[in-house]
Amino acid sequence: MSAKVLVIDDDQDFRVSVRSVLEARGYEVLEAGSGHEGLKQVLEHKPDVILLDIMMETSVEGYGVTHALKYQDEYAAHSHVPIFMVSSIEESPDERFPMSAEVEMIRPDGYLAKPLDIPRFLELLEKAVPAKGTVKTAR
Amino acid sequence: MSEVAAPDTIVVIDDDYAMRLSCSKILSKMGLRVEAFENGARGLEGVAEHKPGLVVVDLKMPGISGLEVISRVHEIDPQIIMVVITGYATIDTAVEAMKSGAYDFLPKPFSPDELRMIINRGLDRRRLALESQRGEVERALLKRRFVTFVSHQLRTPLVAIHQYLDVLKHLDQTKDDPARRQEWLDRCLKRTEELQNLITDWLTLARVEGGTLVKERVEIDLKPIVSSILASYEEMAAAEQVSLDVVWPEEALCVWSDRNCMNVLFDNLITNAIKYNRPGGKVTVTGCLSGGEVAIAVADTGVGIPEKYRPFLFDEFFRIKGEGVKRTEGTGLGLHISKRIVSEMGGSIEVESQAGIGSTFRVRLPAWCAPAEDTEIGGWE
């Protein structure tokens, strides 16, 4: 069974190119064009790993998605799903939310710069979730 | 929040017991918290501990002098207001104290009213200073957010292009799929165009920061301008299966403005109306003269603009994206620039929209009437 990657990004071209890379590696790819849509897909399709854009021009941006997944009861069954945040700007959560105690709550499992360094990205992803033969543990 | 509570504490440093006592009494009655100390060394410890908003210090004390206390308090916090107490004989020193950062001085003997007045003034000054400091911090933060935002806007298309090319070059899965390869290359071109437009719009705005977009003022009839813009988009509209319509009155629709700006304004509104439309849809431009104004409406038959987005429509970089909206290549600056042009001319721009029916942008500009020569001169003799 192929591992499922959910790509949440408001740039369709970014999703298209990432999809082709992931599919070539044997991953199953789900796409969402907004944070809101991404959260819906999490509940519906139970992805194994999430690639998440930070700055999206939609009502729920990247950090909002991370926060919901990690702390809202609705998503409790998915709070362990690794999240890789991608962005074209170097802005850590500490810079985005200066002097906020809640910063710790939204730290993702990894950061990746856009455009993706594809070999490195695949290596990281493979480490977190191998493309094939994932054994689904009972949740 | 210590910053807010701090101004309520006053530290009094004076070696004279009676002076400490009377100052404490008067200030306590004003609702202030007072901490009094008998010399400079203890006083400085007190300042570090109590973080006062204002310090009253006697200039002539054994040990650390009042002058030194001023500079050392300001090392702790430059925003603390310093008021010095001085005898008649030491006015010169008081002046020196002011030069070294004291806010004001009280010559001995002084009345309770004088003390109260000077303290209130000092605390007001402190509040103002703190507020403006907070304002500066906020402005700096906003500016940094803005720079981050702009660089994100510029990088987004570049990232998309880079990634398509990277995948095309290295993974080459599109080798056996020329149609897909072609599609990706087309997307790269589109995104390059988007980046170009973004830079153009951005430069337009950056160049006029603080200045005006409307450079010259000449008499312009909007009818031929709008008609020629419509003509230039006929091909694009046909590709989108959108028809273009115009309803003009007999008379000319003249305004007093900049030709280039009028082109930008109506180009923005018309291209938006074509892009955010539906196949089989229509763009209708209507114009009329009413109440000394030229009113031009650009109506589309698109999905409409959800009410929650309308307040932000004319903001810099605002774009409706994501949920259920088709992909378009706007820069997010077009409507902002349009609004600026209209405002500079003393006009207005408004939007009406109905879900599933379409949106109408209404521009109203002061009409330009050529002075009628015979009435101007006053007729025949």
C-alpha cells in the first residue's frame, strides 16, 4: 500500500510539479488549495504525511492548519502525522509571532525552502514515511 | 504589564527627612505609589527594584550626587522622567541637570501645588513617550511584515517556474508525454508574465510613494479610451467565450485627468471583468453624465464576490484565491492602483455583487466641462 502525501498549497503549479515527483517515487498524492480544504482532506483521506505551505492567501494559513491538527479534538486521531512546512521566505514562527508563548505549539516536524531541493526533499520524506509498504497501525 | 503599571510609582531621593516625608504625603494623596530613599546609592537600588516612571531627586546630597543619579537612572531606563529639587543657590546646577537629561526642576521651597503640577506634567510626558515608542515598534513590525509579504509575492511565481523546470530537467517523466511537457512550459511562460506584471505594478506604486499617480491634467473623453481598450481585448474575450458590450450616451464623457491613468484604470476593470467571468458570459460597460459626474460601470456575469472579501478588494495584494476560485494571473495590485487613481481625481469606485449573477464596478469621476466661452466673457455688449 502506498503512503499518502497531502500537499496543501494555494499555488496550483507548485502542487502539480510536486505531485509528479511524488508519484514517480510511488507515493499517493492528495492536494488541497487552502488550509480549510486541507483539514477536510485530513479527516476524509487520512494522509501519512503533510506538506504544508506557510503563507497562503486563504482564511486558514499554514500555522493555523498545524495548530488545528495538533490541538483540536476533531483532529486528535491525526495529531501524530508528520508535517513539513514549505515556504519561499525565511521566517521562523518566532519571527512571525514575536513574544508569543504559543509558538511552541505550532512548530512543525521540519522546514523546507521553496523551490524544493528535490533529492533532499525525497530523502527527508522517505525517512519520515517510506513510499511503499507502510504498515498502518491501529489508531 | 509592568509598562502600564510603572508610571504609578515615584521614587523620591533626598537626604532631608522632612522633604521625603512631605513629598511622600503629597504624592500618595495623588494616588501614586511612593518609595523614598535617603541617598543616591540606596535610591538607585530602589529605582532598579521598583521601576518607577518618575524620580524626584535632590541635587545636593552627600555621597553620589544628584547629577550622577540622573545619568545612572537613565542607564537603567532612559524613559524614566527625572525631576530635580534644588536650593536657590544651585540654579546653575539645576540648568546643568536639565542638560544632562533631567525633565524639570523644583526650586526650594516649593508648594504642594507646584510639586503636583510638575509631577503630573512629567507623568504625561512619560505616557506620551511610551505611546510613541510603542507606535514605532508597531510600525517597524508592520514594515517588516510588509517586506516579507512582498518578497513572498515575488517569489511565488518564480518558485513555480523553477520547480517545473527542475522536474522537467531531472526527472524527465514527461519525456513520453509531450502534451504534459507542453502544458508545463506554457504554465512557465504564464507565470513569467505574471512576475513581469507584478514587478511593473509594484514599481508603479513604489515610484509614486507619497506622490501622485495622476501626473498631468488634460481634457479626456473617456468614450474613445474605453472603446479602444474593449477593442484590444476582443481576442482575449473570444478565447474566454465572453462577449463585450458598451452602452454610450450621445454626449462626450469628459474628465480632467491623465491619459495614461485613465487607460490603466479601465484596462484593470475590463480585464478583471473578462477574467472573472464564465463561458458564455458578458461584459457590459455603460456610461453617463449625472449630477456633474461621469459615471462608468463595468459589469460582469461571473460568480460574484463573496461579501466577506469586499472590504479588502482594494487593498494592496489582495486576491480572492483558493476556495472554488479559478486560477488567474492577477498581481493583486490592479484594483488598489485603480482606487488610488480615482481617489486622486476626487472620484469614487464602488462594487456591487450578487452571488452567481456577477459584479459591477462603478466609477464616478468629476465631469470636465469646457468653459462655455460666450457666457464666460459676458455676452455681447
